[in-house]
Amino acid sequence: MKLTFASFLSPNLETLYRAATGHVGRRLGISTELVVGSSYEEFGRRKIDAGFICGLPYVRLAGGVHAVAAPVVDGPRYRGRPVYFSDVVARADHPAQTFADLRGASWCYNEPDSHSGYMTVLHHLVRLGETPSYFRRFDAVGFHLTSLRLVAEGSYDASAIDSHVLAVCNRRDPDLLRGLKVIESIGPSTIQPVVVADHVPPDVREAIAGALVDMHERSVFDQAVVAGFVRVCDSDYDDIRAIAATVAAAERRLDR
């Protein structure tokens, strides 16, 4: 038996995902590999057996894939829970001190399937009675790391970044954050799950979850700023479902 895992998340966390994939293989006594995911449809076509994906596409895929585990980011504000934040980042010399100061600013985000970079921002705007027109520009640019670079070089004024990605940057590549500041945090939300496709037998899904929870590779965890993995289930992502539903309802009202 061979299991193919795919990562759809930030490249700066690949070390964690690769180690987790290898650990599962050793624990289950099977061959495993990690690939870069190109389409969520690969789960349904049985080209991918498991993966590391954002919570937003997870709730859209639920049933076709099953959430089995998730990392706990190592830090006081996470309080031992599998959650993360969307940290609003601006250039250090930008006059904005809070999100409210960004009206008319240029904003970049990673991509529309992102909860931390896109959906939470739309939800925050809805709560303020606003739409993306709050910003002068609102553009998709790729990974969170691309957003950080573009804000740092002055191409955009601000962006919302996965707090786990920021924590890893701060530990392993602090130069990337030089000249940037966090002016607000949105969240928390349930963090990205490890999912297993529905075509994988339930006993194997359970074994994958157990292997991840029992993973104790301290050096890998330290690099990835995680305390370890914990089990999660579908209902843990109801917060993301509620956020997406609120945004969808607001968009329908605007279309009337």
C-alpha cells in the first residue's frame, strides 16, 4: 500500500508536512510521499489520499475528505488549541495603526480559497458594514510569503497573513519581516486540518490520525513552531462554515 499526501499550504511549512508524511509511513509500515497539490479534484480522482489544506476548502469538500488532525501552534495566544489568527500586516512606516486606518489603502491577499488571507477579511468587512471597495485595490497575488514581500517593498499597503506562517518566518527568516508591523489580529479560527480522502478505508484514516497525534519529532516541531498534532473532527470547522455563510448572505444582499 502507498499513500500520497499533498500540501496546498505555505511552502515555509513544508518541512513539517514532509516529516509528518514520513512519520505516518513509518508508523503504518507503508510507503508515503508528499507532493505539491495542484487541484482539490485530485482527492475525488484518487490521485491524492491525504493532504494538508486550508479550512475553507475543507468545509467545501467535507464528505469527500475527512478532517483527522491539526497542528497546535506553540505560543501563549493559542492556549494549546488547534487555532490560528489572521494578522493584519502593514509596512512599519505606514501611518495605519489599526484596520480602521486602512480605508482607501491597497490590499493584497494570497488567493480566494484561503480562509486566513481572504474569507476572514471579507467577514471582517461585513461586520464593519463594508465591502472590498473599502480598499483602493484588492488583489490576489499568491502565497502569504508573496504578500509579505509585496507589502515590504511597498507595492501594497497591507495584507492579512496566517499567524502560523508569520511565526515560522520570525523564527527561521526574520529578515523577511523587517520593515513590517502587525496592526491588528482577526480570529481565532480553527487551524488548517490534515484531511484523508473518503476512498481511504476508515481503519487507515484512524491509523493516520493516531500516528500524527503520537508524533514527537522535537526538532521538526521547533522549526515549525508547533507543540504537536491533536485530533479534530468535522464539527470543529463549524466556525469557518458560519463565517463563509455570513459572507455569502451579505453578497446576496448586494446582488439584489
